[in-house]
Amino acid sequence: MRAKWIAVMAVAVLVALAWLSARKPEAPPSAPSAPLPAATSAVDPATRNPLETPPPFAAPAKRGPTANTAGYPDFLPPEAVDTLQTIARGGPYPHRQDDGVFGNRERRLPSQPRGYYREYTVETPGSRDRGARRIVAGGHPPTEYFYTDDHYRSFRRFTLDGGDATAEAR
């Protein structure tokens, strides 16, 4: 009886070790091989809906030394810049759901064929899960971007084309 118990425990330990080694590790932040195009914000404060204004984000001064934040819309938190750099590199992504198809079931984004939109997690400091912040990118390669901090209830559109960049509340 004791031998069976030891065998069961050994199998349980092996299964646990196999599961832990199969988990996708968090990718360490690194500088992108090429700088991202600059983006600018063109939202008219007089027409902005105050209910759609995102809440203040934690410590913008904590942007890492490798984060290229110049020219990005002010509403993006520092972690969104990190996500955009990861998208530009093509990964690796820290969450298995990242780079997955965004179905636009809520119909809050312009209608496009299935597979046009892909979603990416924007880390939330202190969160024990993926949090509610996402970037949804449209096109292959992406040509338009949408940011949400309320898990798809609202989006703010922006582009990274370097010259005629826009940002708008949705």
C-alpha cells in the first residue's frame, strides 16, 4: 500500500513539473530592433466626452529607459508603449491570448472581415491577472490601433503613421 502511495505522489510531482515547464514564461522587456513610428494625438478637448476620458495612469515617470514614448498619444499608459514595441517586433508575447483574433462582437470598432483585428494585453501594474487594458490592432501588418482600458466597453483610435496620426474617442 505504501509503495502505491509513493508511486502516485511521484506521478503527481512529475505532472506538476511538466505543467510548470510547459507554461509560457513572461518575456523580458527589451529594446525593439527598429524604432516605432511616432504617433500624435489629435483629439479636440472641446468635443471629447468626459465620460470617455480615461482615468489617470500610475506614475508616467516609470517609463523604462528603452521605452520610446515621444509622440505617442497622451492617453496611452507607459505599458501600452511596451506592448506596441512587442507588436512591432512580432513577439514574443507574454500572454497566450495575445496576437489572437479579436472578434469585435460588441461592434464598437468599424466592421471588418473576421481576422482583421488582433488583440494584445497592456499590462496593469499590480494586477494579478491580465487586467482590462488592451490594444486592438487592425490590418496585416497593423495600420490602425485602438486602446481600451475598460475591457472593450469603449475604444480610443490612434495610428502610428508618423505624420498624419490621429486619435479619437469612440
